[in-house]
Amino acid sequence: MSVPKKDLEPEIEIVEEDEGSSLPETEETDAAAAGDRVEDSLAAGRDAVLRYAKLAPSQPGVYRMIDARGDVLYVGKAKNVRNRVRAYARPTGLDTRIERMIAATRALEFVVTRTETEALLLEANLIKRLRPRFNVTLRDDKSFPYILITSDHWAPQILKHRGARARPGHYFGPFASVWAVNRTVNALQRAFLLRSCSDPFFESRTRPCLLHQIKRCSAPCTNEIDFSEYAVLVREANAFLSGRSKAVKDELAGEMEKASSALDFERAAIYRDRLAALSAIQAHQGVNPRGVEEADVFALHQQGGFACVEVFFFRTGQNWGNRAYFPKADRSIAQGEILAAFLAQFYDDKPCPRLILISHDIDDRELLAEALGTKSGHKIEVLVPRRGEKRDLIEHALANAREALGRKLAETSSQQRLLGQLAETFGLPRVPRRIEVYDNSHIQGSNPVGAMIVAGPEGFRKKDYRKFNIRSAELSPGDDFAMMREVLGRRFKRLLAEAPLPPVAEEDGDRPDGDPDEGAEGIAQLDPSAELASLALPDPRGKMEAAGDGFETDDAESPWPDLVLIDGGLGQLGVAREVLTRLGVEIPLVAIAKGPDRDAGRETFFIPGRDSFKLPPRDPVLYFVERLRDEAHRFAVGSHRARRKRDLREAGLQEIAGIGPTRKRALLHHFGTLKAIERASVTDLMQVDGISAETARRIFEFFHEGAA
């Protein structure tokens, strides 16, 4: 049961952006002006399309439409590229979105593929990498977590895994959230008693750890169980996660009955507890279809010009969680087209199950199934269920999609109002779309780290967070001003180099690649394998925007902040002004100084050209800015601690006064790992041979001293 926050109005909450969980922004433009611009440039766009269509290949492939500045507007595929491109030059029959795209087009590029299937895969890869304005795009920055049972050790380990599958073992997933993985791993430990500790910790044990005492590990590290019995536990765990849960439960039930008949009630109780743990895993899955062993379920809901795709993962007959996505899509695009583009991009870097259930029929459904099957190495079915249990799964996913989109629309509306109040309070020229907040963290000047967090209308943009390891050799320990100078200097120098302010747009007749007749071979005969290889890395920015009804601007795509918040007072503000002035950058600056005794709610704000001021204690803007400031502090302190621990691992415990090689060995022999030493109390540390009360106190304070 959640407890409401005191004196906290709902509108000041800021949500965290997570893996496509944010709504794209929309642009509002004057409809008449947009119409005039379309008419002025539509003819020029058609001329460009016709010129390049003469050079387009009459084969399967992918085409890219490019504007006057060289930015990719749209990526498409076709069985016959020339015929598809010519269709864009038709004088009638095109919707408004396509006309706007053609009006902005000044050049095209083509990639020939061997088959239409290969063209579909390349198209999805290019869209995900280039994020064109007029495509449906999926923001999906993070990989899904999996459960891994290793096979590179005589006593396999069970653990949570995310990332490349480089370690030998059996991978089970995907799970929709880390919480779902942790819950399942904890239950599996109770059911199968597999170890979860690292190999170094395992090798250093001389007695069973706490997990064995609470019956969550069989303690193979100290031979509490022999190799053959542990191998049976591993086999049962793999069988359960592979879908043979009924067989595993029947086997455990048989062993329990056998032990009970032999009056070995203690052993029977162990089997009883393991069966209860397995039942708990399956009971917490929510929807558990009987006839669906392995499938992903996709349901799309549109409302208010936005779309939400809800994805459910079913593996081994169990529901392994769900996740909501909010892809960028023009409101004029049909639901089937959005879903088709989403699916192709979703499986660009993820394993595909044998069955995919979707809420709306899509064009080229068989082609998509063939492409995914070619990529996965096994047959894939893409179905639109009309009745029965599979249709019930779709209806359940649709209900979740409706609720998720409704919540997100409400949150976005509240956030927009709050940003409007922030702009009014600080006298900003417009409502900010990107806010950057800076803070530093160190302990008496050691391991100094600067941090930048980013927030916008959709909440915190964790993909854009950055940390700065302070490198200046001339910096005096603890000099916050010099640290802030280095952080801001490095940030905005790089920003100027990577994303200079947009130049004046070229005339409609100019083309970035010159006349298409020059270098026609290079345009029409690019190697698709080279294209795929060059696009292996994901887009580092990870932001998505919605195509509005009028012409879009590049403001929503800009990495330049509309407001910079500095955690500090007049001194930090002066440093920030100095850095930006030297670089020729004009961005609104606000410094936030903590109140007396660092009390929240009594902050003082400093803005260049204005007297310092405080906000009323219950002002929603004050709570909002405090949340931003606290998030920057959390990220800075976390980054500092991570760097400090890394340095500690490299330097060893000998960095602590009074700890030499002998005492270091004694501590590691007693506790096993550095993390265990860090968690130990002073009393525990004093139990180690050679560690006095004073030395134990120094060790404890070294690990628990608060970060600045």
C-alpha cells in the first residue's frame, strides 16, 4: 500500500524515461503557412524524385530520401525500387504526410539487395540507426534481462544476465523487467538450491554462507552436496525453464512421497519446500496460457495522435512480463503500418520466438515471417487470432495498451503545464524541451566526478546522462569552481564540434550530392552487407519525436539545452557564465544554492541579470527543481562511488592507513571478497587476526564515509 506524499501536489511528479516509455513530442505550426511552404517546394521535390528515379535499380532494395542539408527523411523498401520511387512523383493520390516528405526531398540513395526479405531486414536496421523523420521509429535503448545457468564451471551458477551472450551456458528469457528476473531467480534458488555467487567468491569459501543457512543454496563450495547430486539440481532447473515444468514437479512429488514412505521426513520437507517454490513461480505469472508455450504478443492502441504498443512475453507456458512502447508515428499512418514497422525494428537485435501474435493485420505478413525466420534460423509464425485462447491474450494486451497510453497522456499533460510554469518563473523565452543539470562529487578532492542529467517533457532521459572524470592535473583538491569549469568546458566544446548550431537552409534547388548523373554508379550499387556492418552501433542519442500535422522543426531533435541548472551559488554561476561566454554560447543559466543547514524548500536561485530570490515553500516549480537537483546529486554521487571502488580494487586495501599485504591477506581470507569487507561491522572486522579496534574503525570509516 503506497502512502501519499505530504504537501506534494501530483503535478510536480517527474517520471523516469525507460526504454521507449516516453511519448514523442508534437509540433504545432500555422496550417496556412505550412500549406504555402508545401506548395512552393512540392514541385521541386517531385523534380528531384523523377531525376533520381531514372537511376534507381529495377531490383529489390532500399531507398533513402534526403533533404537539402543531407538529413535522411525516410527509409523504404521495395521489390522493384524504380517503380516504387516513380510512384512518389504522381501529381495526385498522395496523402498530406507523403506530400510534405516529397516537398523536403532533394536527393535519393539506393541499396540493392538480393531478395525482398533482405531488403526488409536492411530497412529495419537503417530506420533504427538513422531515425528518419517520416518513418515509424522505435526507441529501444536497453537490452532485455535474461536468466543464465552457466556451463563453464563444475558447479554451474544461476544469475541475471543482460548484454551479449558471450559466457557459455543456457539463457532463458527475455524478461520484461529486472524485477521479474530477480523475483524468478530468488524463487528458483529456493526450488533448486543453485549457487548465485561469483566464481572467486565460490573458490574462497571455507564454510557455507548465509544463503545455505536460509535454504537458498546447496553449498557445493564446501562439499555440502556432491557433484552428481548438484548436477541433478542443475538438470532439473534447466528442464523447468525449458518448459518441462510438469515433469519436474511430478518428479519432485514422487521423491517427496518416497522419502515420506521411508519415514525420512526431513528430506520430504525439503522436497515439499521446493515444490512450493515452483508453484509460487507459476502462481505469480498472472496470465498463464495453457496452449501457448512460446510466443510474443503485440497489441496496438491509438489515441490523441499517439500510439502505444504493449508487448507480452510468454516462455515455457509462463508469462514473463510485459512492457509498453510509444513509437514515433504520424497520426495519419494506419495501425497495421505502425505495427509492421515496429515489429521489424523490435526484432532487429533480439531473439525471435516461434510464434508472434498481433492485434492488427499487417501488409507483407508472410514476408515478415520469412525474414524473421531467416534471421533466427527456425520457422516463425505471425498470426492475428480471431477467437479462442490466443484472442484472449490479444484482448488482455489491448486492455493494458489502453491503460498505459491513458496514463502516459495524463502524465505528459501535467509535465507540460509544469514546464510552462518553470519557463514563466525563470523568464525563459520558451517552454524548455531539454533541461541539463550539473553537479560534482568528491571526498576531500579525491576521485572527483562531474555529472550531467537531462530532463524533458517526457521525464528523465537517462540515455543522455553523462559523467565526467575530472582529469586536470592543475586542479587543487576540492576546488568546486575549477571542477565545474572543466565539466562545462568539455561538455560544450564537444557539443559545438558534434552538433554546431544549424546553418542557414540551402535553396530548394540545391542538392547535397550534386546532379544525380554524376557518380550514378555509386548511388545505385551500394553493398547491403557493408551498409549493415557500418550500422552495427545503435543511435547514441536515443530520442524519438512524433511527426506533427505541419512542417517539423529540428528543435525537438536538438541536443542543445534550453536551460542549464547548476547545483551551487553565485560562484558556480559565474564560472558557468565565463565558460559559455568564452565559447560564444548563449543558454539560460540558473544556479540553485541550498538553504541554511541544507534544508530542502529554502533554496536560493541565482539568474544572471536578476536579484537572487526564493520560491514559496509549496510552489510546484520549487518541488520540480528540487527533484531535478536531487537526481543530479544522486547520479554524481553514484558515479563517484563507482570510480572510488574501482580505484580501491586497483590499489587494494593497502590504501587504508595501517593495512599492509599481511593484513590484506588476512581480511580477504576471512571475508572472501572486498564487498564482504565493505559490508562488515567494526565488531566483525575485529574478529580478524591482526586487526585491532582502531584499525577496524579506520577500515569501517573508509568504506562508509559520506560523499560530498
